[in-house]
Amino acid sequence: MQPKPARVRLEGQVDEFGLASIEGRLRPLAFQHLTELDLQFRNLDVPSLSPYVIKFAGRRIDDGAMDVDLSYTITANQLQGDNALRLRDLVLGDEVPHPEAMDLPLGLAVALLKDRNGVIDLEVPVTGDLGHPEFNYGSVIRTALGNIIRNIVTAPFRFLSSLVGGAEDTDIGTLAFRPGRADLAPPEQEKLLTLSSALRERPQLFLELAGVHDAVLDTPQLQQQFLDRRVDEVLAQAAAAAVVPAPTRRSVLEAFHREADLRLQGEATVEESLAALQASYTRAAADNAPAMLDELAYNEALRRALLPVEPVTEADLAALANARAQAVVTQLAATEPELAPRLQVLDAVAVSALPDGWLPLALELIARP
């Protein structure tokens, strides 16, 4: 016959202003077969726990208070535990090297977890087999807490997205731009809306970003933009000056060919080149119909021939990259004005395109007090 379990009810003071209470039941001589305990700790002084934190993550704790709710059951050597921690106004101290400390970016983890009110809520479930010869409760807690922190800091943007109900499969830490363009596509605007809402809730997080460019993909697009802009400027200036006869798009493109001394292969002069190109887009006279130039096609052929010689410099690529970074900053600051001082733009960098041909701009989170 199994003895009845003993009832447990304890209460005590922890340090000067902390409280501890324990309630439940267990078999004192066979606790591994039946233990049911609920433990509550209130207003624990976190700096007094620095020795444990140093051993865990190599950091001191300078300030903060903590409430802890623990619920543990043991049946047939199987441990099932729920640990709910609430930390208030946690302030990390200096790094202290320790041989057993886990390599964890605790500063970033705290900044990700701490809300606008300085509160960190953390759930740490644990399981274990007391009958296993290598079972160690401290190691179980250490591993469980370390895994939670590691999962958060290795996918910080996924964690931030979850705070505000964002889609779990959307990477809000990487934005994509179309080649040659600095405007944010609607899906990227949605990412930034989610990110701005999350950053508002995490005031210790700052954002660094660098504008990006890809010479292979951006250059052809910029060449088209620059050429079209030059044509439009000439036409606009002529219209403003009331030039007679008014230039046409065709005449401007032909003038650009002459300026660039551009010749088709085998043609001796620019004029011969233009004549040959025009002839190739002219329909021969037939059935009393006169010869006719397909002006749209001819203009496009002139344009295509000019594109490869339209100059695009490194400065142009850097300007595009910076415009992309500024588009991100402007969007975030417009959505949440308080974010403006927490955004820093770094020097532009070259990147490789994504499989879909868009260019990735990666964001980086920085934790600051």
C-alpha cells in the first residue's frame, strides 16, 4: 500500500523585500513517484543572482526585480515543469568571463524581450528523466533557457514579427528592391509597417541599414532612366523657349547619336548609320502607297542603340543605394516618428540579386541601453 502523500505549505522571506511560498504534495521517501509543487517568488532582487547569471552567460546584473511562478510534477521519475518569469527594469552589468558561461548575446536578448514598460515575460518549460544517471536539474534549466534565448537572437526579426501578429514565414529583416528603383513595393511597405509596430514596443532596439546596389542589374535600368530623362529635358527646354521648329523625340535621339558619334557596324559615318537604321524600319512603297517610316519602332531602335553608351558611374550606383536606404528610413519614421533617432544608415554596399531578380537590403538590430 502506497503511503499518502504529505501536504506542503511553506512561506518565507527572501533577502530584505522578497517573498517565497510553496504549496503542493509529495511522497517524502519516494518523491520521484509523486511530486506536485507550485512555487511562487515575488520581488526577488535580481542583482543578488549575479553569480548564477555570470555562470550562465558571463554578465553581471546591476538592477532589476523578478517574480517567478513554478509548477512542477514528477510521476514515475518523469519531470514536467513550467517556469514563468517576470523581470522588471532589468539592467545588465559588465561582462565577466566564466569557463561555463554560454556564448549568448544577452544584451540583444534583453532588448528583444523587454517591453515599453521595462518588463520581460518569459515561459521556460522543462522536462527530464530523474532516473537517468546524468540528469541534473541545473543543466536542464540552463539548457532550456539557453535554447529559448538562442532561438530569439538567431531569428530576431521573426520574433519581432510574432509580437505584433505578423506572418511567421515573412522575413521582415530583409527588404527587396527592383533593379534600378528605390521605391518600396507594397509587400515591402507591409514588412516595414510590421517592423515599426514591433520596434515601438522594444525601445532598446536600434536599426542599422546600408543601401545596396548591383552593378549588373542596376546599370541597364539606370541607363534607360538617364537616357529618357535627357530626352525629356531637351523637349521640355525647347517647349519653354518656344523653339521653332519644335524638336521631336526622333530628332533628339538622332542628335544624341551624332553627339556620341555612334555608328552601326560597317557604317563609315553617323549619318550613314542613321540612314541605314531608318531604312530598316521603312516600309517600301507598294500599290500606290508611299514609303512609310514606322516612327515608333525607329525611335525605339535609336533608343536601344544609345543605351549601352549611356554613362552610369559608381557614384550613380551609390546614389541609388542611398536612395533605397533613405526610402526605408522615411517609411519607418513616417509610420512611427519616435523611431527616427533609432535609425542609422551605413555606407552603401554591393549585393547579389535574389533568385527572383530583386535586390536584398538586410536590416540589423543593435541593442543599446
